[in-house]
Amino acid sequence: MKELKYLNKYLLKYKWHLILGTVFVIISNVFQIVPAQLVRSALDLVVENIRVHKALNGVSAQNTFFEVFAHGILIYAGLIVLMALLRGLFLYFVRQTLIVMSRLVEYDLKNEIYEHYQALPLSFYRRNNTGDIMNRISEDVSRVRMYLGPAIMYGLQLVTLFVMLIPVMFSISSTLTWYALSPLPLLSLSIFLVNNKIERRSEQIQKHQSKLSTFVQEAFSGIRVLKSFNRENESIKNFTKESDDYKHQSLKLTKVQSLFYPLIMGLIGLSTLLTVYAGSVEVIKGTLTFGNIAEFIIYVNLLTWPVTSLGWTTSLVQRAEASQKRINEFLNTSSNIVSQKNVERELQGKIEFKKVAFTYPDTGIKALKDISFTVNPGESLAIIGTTGSGKSTVSNLISRMYDVREGEIRIDDVAIQDYNLTSLRSQIGYVPQDVFLFSDTIHNNIGFALDDVSEDRIHQAAKDADVYDNIMAFPNGFTTRVGERGITLSGGQKQRVSIARAIVREPKILMLDDALSAVDTKTENTILNSLKRIMVGRTTIIISHRVSSAKLANKIIVLVDGNVVEEGTHESLLEKNGMYRDLYEKQNQTEEVAE
């Protein structure tokens, strides 16, 4: 229960749900116990008065006696029905308090986890896979809810019913009570063991279900590749194998589940037999009545489900504890990207790197080595280099996805760690190398960066990114849904929508991380011409492996393995006959061949 202590703050928050739920459980138990006593009284009434009725055979008073006798039985029957209806009403109240409480806590916990996820740095997402992150906010929270709802509800029912019922049973007959209760511990233990086996096999089924789902998702996502390589039959064979494994695990679970109810019914039957046997002995002795036997049989049946549920709820608590431990691992993970002085100010756009070296904490790869450069407000810098040279790391550091441990980064002569994160990032427009579009309309994807943005501003951003005509060519224009990860758009269209999303917020600092890699030369030139106007008055970082994108920049640096090997303007670098010139000539030759 140590890990589950984290949930105490929520139990305290919804304490009135818990208190009222407990009260309603107690009241519903009262309406369970009283009918058994009414049955006892009714049976005793029948047994005692049936002899009198027979003795009055042939006497005129017999009919009158029967009417009175039958009226009394009807009153008992009506009271029993009334008790059942009242119990049903209060069980409804129990669920409207305890189960509702569990749903409210589930809602709060999911929001807390999701909010915490948003605050965690990029390194967290590089260390953990998406499936595991998703499971902790869905499957694990659902298991915790089962502890907060059903486990607490049935636990309260068991405790309160035992506290209320056992003294009543012992007050009638301690011998009969011991006989009636003797099989119940065995029942609870058996259910616990069987349920644990069911849980383990259920988890195996879940794992196979996940593998099967992943296989199907990959097959459909890569259907073009499957068809291109004519591997449909191989895919069907693999699916059949995964499906057979799932079937095998399901059949193993079914075999265990088939023991569940026979075991329950067998032990309940044993308890009933012992009650009837011991009760009959007491009736013969004259210490108990037939009504007492019927009353005890009802009591045994009342205790059966709470005792049966003890094994189940114990398993629920164990699963919840394991799930909450997994949740706590992430909740206890704190972000190392924090603001030192929480500075909030409008940026001018000066960026300065002073002897910056950076090693990715999750991989140990040293991406930058002693990098220094300065970009003044309104100027532009192009960072050119081959794959793995450290270009994208620069953009990650400027947007504070990571913090440097060696050297210093300053923006407007203020250490970047001093800025309020929200304020800093809200003034940076970033076009990532790996374009991601949400499964939404083009309009909402472009306007994603702002809470309230005008139509004109979105349309202008689309025009500046040279994607406006493409959008208007769609039947639904800007209301066209782009599908999962923007699948309905071409690579170039996705990149241009991503550029429009970055510039619609009119950022002080604009970073283009290989943003034109998926467009052809003609489209690239059109976008670059638009960017000339966009870049006026704002600091721009152009990260690219294509020299053609660097021409717009006031200054160019060339990175190789995290080191600056060349620095200057386009013209001055061409004169040096260095790496930049080699890249320029090779790319020009490639473009001429392509033409």
C-alpha cells in the first residue's frame, strides 16, 4: 500500500463522497439483514400456526383464523419487498458516491499526469517509448481506479457487514455461526489464488493483443511497401501465427475461468449444507427454530459475495499498487529545464553562443564542441553541415529543449536559463526537420501556435509559405482535414504548412531546421523569395545541408562533427576554396544533372 499513499490527497479532496458512501453502505447492509429476521419470524409464524389451523378443521373459526394468519404473512412479504427496494435505492446511492469518486479521481489523475508530461524535457521522451507513456496514463490509471472504486466499495461492504452481522449471528447460536463461517476463509483463499492465475493469463493475453494490434497497424501503415514487394502472403502467414498465439493464450484463460464459478458454488453449497446440518441438530434439541435455519442460510448467502470479493479486491489492490508505482516513477521525474530568474520580456533577437559544448544526456553523444557565434537582432545565420554535424542541436538549445552544461548561451545579453520558458518559446517560431501535423484541419494546424488568430493572418502565412494555392485547390480549402500525421498532404506541402504555422505567430526569432528539404528547387526559390520579406526585422536561423538555402543569410557557419570549420558570408566562403565551396559545387552539379 506504500505506493498508493500518493492517492490519499485525492481521497481527502473527495472525502464527502467517501463518508457518504460509507454511510450508504451501512444503511444498505441494514436492509440486507432485516429481511432475514423477517423471514425467520414469518416461517416461525407459519410453523406455529399451521398446527392450530389444522386443529380447527371443521370448525367455523378456521376460515377466520386463516384470514388473520394469511394477512400476517402478507404483511411480512410486503415488508421484505420494501426492504429489497430500499436496499436497491441505497446501493444506487453507494455507486453514485464511491464509484463516482473513483471516476473523479481518475479524471484528476489523468490530467495531473498529462500536465506533468507536458512539463518534462525532450530527453524524457527520448528515453521512454510512446507506448509505455500511453499505458501509464490509460491502462495504469484504469487499474488504480479499480482500487479507488470497486475495491474500496466491496471492502467497505465486507467490513461493515461483518461488524454488523457476526454479532447478530453469535447472539442466536455460536455453534451454528462457526459451522456457517468455516468454509468462507477457504472460499476467499481459493478465489484469491484462482483470480491471480486469471490475472496473470489475462496480462499474457493483453501482451499478445498488443503485439497483434501493432502487427496489424504496421501492416496497414506500410501497405504500399507490402504490395510493392509482393509480400502479402508472407504478411498473412505472420498474422496467422500471431493470431494463433493469441488464441492459445485465450483458451488457457478460459480453462482457468471455467473453475471459477464451480469453485464458488461448491464452497457456498458446502457452507449451506453445514448450516442445515448443524441447524437441524439444534432444532431437534429444541434450542433453535426452523426460522433460525432459514435466517442463517440467508446470512451465509449475504456473506458469500463479500468474502468471495475479498480475493478479487486483494488482487485489484495488488494490481493498483503495481500500476501506481509505475505512475509515481514518472510523476517523480522532474524537469531539469527550469528558469533561474523567470525573466519575461519582449525579445530583440540577439543570440550569442560562447564556447558552447553539448553532450546528449540520454545517448552520451557529443554533438557540439566549443561553438561560438553571435547573431545580432534582425540578422540571419545559416548553419550548414552534413548529417550528424550538430546543426539541429543548435536549434534545440536556443528553444531550451536542452540546457548546456559547458559554455553559455545568451539572448539579448541575458543568460538563456534566466528566461521564463513560456515567454521565451512564445517568441520563437520553429520549423522542425521532422514535420508533424495534427489530425485536424489545415486551418487549425497553421493557427496552432496562437489561441486566437484571424483568418487573414492564417491566409497570409500560407501565402508566405507558398502553400496557399495548394490549399485552395482542395475541395474544402482550409477546412481540409490532413489525416493522421498529415498523411493526405505531400512531403513538400507538409513542410510548407509547418513553415506557415511558425510564421503566423510573427516570432522575434525564426528557426528553420532543414525546412526546405522536401521541396523541389523551384518551390524552394519561391519560398526563399517569400522568406526575404518574412526575415526582415527578425533574427533568423537557417539550418540546412543545402547551400542554396544559405544564400539568404548575412553570415554562414559550416559544422563538421560539432566543430565550426568555416565562417563568413556566401561570397567569402566561396573564395576560400574550403568545404563550403565543395558542397556548393557538388550540389550545383547534382541539380544540373537532375535538370
